[in-house]
Amino acid sequence: MKKMMLGICILCFSIVAFGVIPLKDVSPSHWAYESVQYLIEKGILTGLPDGTFQGEAYLTRYQFSVAMYKAFQLLERKAFTGEVTSTQDLSTINFQVSTLKGLVETIAAKMERMGRDYQDLVKRIDQMGTNTDLANQASQTAKLLSGLETRVIELEVENDSVIMKLAAQERGLADYRRIVENTGLEYQNLFAQHQKLNQKVNILIGVAAAASVLASVGLGLSIYLIATR
């Protein structure tokens, strides 16, 4: 009777304690709800201060040690106090052992997964280092490309300047050609005028010579006529 009353008191205390810290993230429909509730009621596991259990979070070796310690303390306490006196108690112990075994297997699986995640993390960190090198190379390449683009722009400006100078020189040469051509035309015109003037002068000289001859002939005739009278 006393054992029954003690069990009822412990059960009531466990229910009250469980109600004080409700697990927001473990619903009654969850497949591990009964196990989690039992372990919390027995004090083997505890919820977090924010009222969550976070069943997907990693379990550290310290947390695992505390849970195992509490579980074995519970078994030893029952053994020493003589609570294991019936088949029902043995069934309960078997359930607890099975639960602990499942917990250990779950922890082992999580630890193994944690190891794989750690290896993946190491690989990612190494890859990040490689990516950093690639990023540095890309940055240097970008700087080189930027420098080349700047040089290309400068060369384009210089090329435009040379083209403008050549165009100016071509325009100057064209003007010079026009001047030369105009000068040639003027020279030809002047030469033609000179030829005409020479012709006129020659004609005038011829006329003057003829006039002089005529004058001489006329003078001779005049003298002859005077002499014959």
C-alpha cells in the first residue's frame, strides 16, 4: 500500500513537472512522444528553458553522460530500495532498458551523422579556401581586364587624335593642291597674255620698222625730186 501511494505521488509529481515545462515541439502524434515523455517524467531527460525539446539537435557527449547517469541512478535506486518485486517492475525495467538502448542507438546514429557532417564541413571549408583562391584570381583578372580596357580606351583616344591630325593634314594638302592648281592656271593665263603681248609688240615693231622704211623711202624720193628740178 505504501509503495502504491509512493508510486502515485511520484507519478503526480512527474505529471506536474511535465506540465510546468511543456514541450512545444513534441506533439502527442509524434512517434517518439511516449518515450520522450517517459524519460522526462523519470528525470533522465529535461526540456530546454524555452519549453522546447529540440529532438533534431545534436546531443553532446556531456548531455549523453548526464542522461545515462540519471538512468542508471534510477535503476540502482529501484534495486536498492526493493522496488523490483514483481513481474510488472521487471517489465518496466525491460522497457527502460529498451528505451535506453534505443536512445543509445539514436545517439550513436546522431554521432555518426555528426561525424559525417563534420567531414563535410571540413571539405566545405577546404573548398571555401579554394573558392577564395579562385575569387582572388578572378579579382586579379578583373583588375587586369580593367587595366586593359583603360589602355584600349586611351589607344582609341590616341587613334582618334591621329585620325583627326591626318584628316587635318589631308585637308591642308587638298588646300595646297587647290592653291597649286590655281597658281598653275594663273601662270597659264599670264603666259597666254604674255604671248599675246609679245605678238602685239612684234606687230608694233614690224609696223614701226615698216613706217621707218617708208619714211626713209619718202625722204629719198623727196630729195630726188628736189634734185631733179
